[in-house]
Amino acid sequence: MTTGYLHSLESFGAVDGPGIRFVVFLSGCPLRCLYCHNPDTWVQKQTLCMTPPEVMEKIRSERSFLLRGGVTLSGGEPLMQAEFCAELLTLCRQEGFHTAIDTSGAIPLEQSRHAIDLADMLLLDIKDIDPEDCRTLTGKTNENALATLDYCEQTGKDVWIRHVLVPGYTLNPDKLQRLADKLSRYSCVKRVDLLPYHTMGLYKWESLGLTCKLADTPTPTAEEIAMANAYFTKWRTPAAE
């Protein structure tokens, strides 16, 4: 039985997939996003150590709230613990829960494929359309994320795309146009959420003794968000509504 390193559990998630979700936040992430609002999840540590059946017991106790929602595995990067995810997703499937993985796609498919196959859908964060700019923003290129998206297209796995609008980085008309053009070729992409950069997680950087390079970066204006959304009219973008 695999033991998972968890950051926290949330029994009433409203922005983590369709409906009300039970969200399992796993510890550990291979990325170091400049705009990360949860740097406390970067290191894989024993905040909570639980087996899949133990987590399933917590999920089962909330069944009445999850009938029109389901279970989302998030992080950190949940697919760093792909075997734990696969075991928990199998239990969820056996009990009829809809499942989603909220992932950056940063984990190579040879490690993550089995868990992805067991989920009903992915919430996939595309950090930047350009590989080297993605490395600047996160520490790694977008190669694995785009390969994950290609795999979902091949297997017919539903995907909701998430993309953070960061002034000076991704909030760029040329980048947004190219991202929209690329995503339009994927039938598996059912929704695109554009998420404005914010500074609400800065206190976590400070409490960890870390310096956030984007501390003085402004939140996108309403006009900038509207401009960005105009490139994605093919999809509903509730984050801008």
C-alpha cells in the first residue's frame, strides 16, 4: 500500500473542477513558478501521511456533498506521487466518484500516464506557450505539459486549461493569440480559464524566508483581462466574468 505525502484536504472546493469537489492537496512540486501562491507545497514533506484507503474514508464521509461534483487531486504537483494518485483514483472509480487531476503536466508521461488514464479529466496548467520563457517563469520548459495535452487528445480525455495572466510575462497579445491558436486544434480542450496574477500568497513566501521576484508586479486591470479573454471566445472563461 502506497503512502502519500499530503499538504492538506479540503472538503468543499468550488473552483477545482465541475461541481463541489473534495480536494486532496499533495506535497511536492518540480516547478518554482515566480507567481506561485502556494510555495509551502514545494517540498515533499510529512505534513500528512495517509494511505489511499485512509483518504477514501474522508472522501466517503462527504459523499452527500459530492453527488454533482467529485474528487480532485491537486498540489503542489500531484503526479509527483503518481502511484499514490493511481491507487486513490482506482478507489474513487470503484465508488462512483467523478475524478480530476489538477496538474502542471511537468511530470514525464512515462511516470504519469497510468494515473492520468484513471482520471475522468485533467485541469492542465499551461504556464507559457514559449519553451524558454516557460523555463524563465517556472524553472522548466513546457515540453512535458504539451506532451500531456497531446496524450489527452489521443486518448479522448477531457481537459480544462488554466493559464495565469502575468504582466510582463504571459499577458502579451502575441503569446495569447498563439496559445489560443494552438488550443483550438484540440478537441479534448473543453474549457479555458484565464486566471489573473495576484499577490495573495506573498505572505507565504515571506514566512518561508523566500524572495518573490514578482512582489511588485501589479494585478492585471479589467481592460487587460478583457483583452486576454477576447482571444479565447471559443471557450467559456468564468474567471473573467
